[in-house]
Amino acid sequence: MKEFRLVAFGDSLTYGYGVLSHIAYPFRLARELPEKNPQLRWKVYNRGINGETTREAKERLESQVLWLKPHLTVILLGSNDSALNEGQYRTPWEYEHNMMFILERLLAEKHGDSAFHSGVCLPVLVTPPPVVDTDFYPFTTTDRIETYGEIVKKLAKGYHCPVIDVYQAFLDIKEAQGFEAYDALFQFDGVHWSNAGYDVFYALLEKEILALTENF
């Protein structure tokens, strides 16, 4: 049985801030992927750190991600970069260049099995999600985050990486089901995800991962 190493790399949304550990998406991947694709021996690593931006993520990429030689790395960063908190805000220019550094290092990392993505790590990018503006204003807003999400989509296209547009998925729920359903995706701060928010993202992510690994 082939081993498949997957790293979840990001901030508190990856770590699972404010929810029970089994709700965070890396835990669910580790539990459910072996049931959905039992042909692989799944190894899932949670490398999310609360409060982190792309600047800090770049610095720990080698020690916490690359040494694992992952087949696939899910990257969800940008919520903190966009926030006007002291010590966290990163300009769109810096965010883009930090993400480019991360992508280029990952795409140069060999995992040793040419049957998946030509033997190198495959980054899966995720757009940073919107927020409930009235809860977290003025630190960040959905309009501010949109800029960072557009950068993610541009990089995904330029580097030929899959992208999961959770930003649009959440806004689609708001449009189709109303503000109450949208608000229910978040915890009290309007930024971190509730169980319902993780459910929405997990469904998108699992579908993408299973499609990518179907023939491996």
C-alpha cells in the first residue's frame, strides 16, 4: 500500500481555533480519507499556527513542512495578512511574494513517487474566506480580504495549482440562503469558522483531494 503524505499549512483556520479538535479539517481528513480511498495509507499533518501570516509561514516552511516530503500541501493563509492588527498586516505586495516563495519551494520538493504530480509536491491553494464585517470591523473586512483572494487565484493559475475558492463558496451561501445562514458559518468573532463553516470547507476540500488522488 502506498503512503500518501498530506500537510495542512496555514493559520488558525487550519489549526482549528475555537472548535473541538475533531472538527478541524486536518483531523477530519485523517479520519475520513482512509474510508473514502483505502488504497492509500494516509498521513495527514496539521501545520496550522494561530495568528500567523505568510511572513512567519515562510520562515517555518523548511522545518515543519518540507522535511516531511509531502505529496500534497493545502495552503490557507491571508486572513491575518489582511487584518489591520499591529504586527500582522502584510501588504498585498508582500503577501503575493511570500506566497510565491512558498509555492516555488514546494514545487521544487521531491516526494519520491513519479506517479503523483511527476514526483514533486502539489500545492492546493485556498482563498481566504470572507468575514462578518459587523463583528470584526475595522480590523479586516470582506472587501479587504477579496484582494488577497484574487492574488491566490492569480498564483494558482500562474503556477498551475488547484484552487479552492472558499471565499466565493461562503458568499454563495449568503446569497442563496440569507445572512442568518452565512452568519452561522462563523464563531462569535465573525472570522473563525463554526462547525458549520468547517463542514462547508471540508466538503470542497475532500472532493478535490479525492479527485487528485483517484488514480494514484
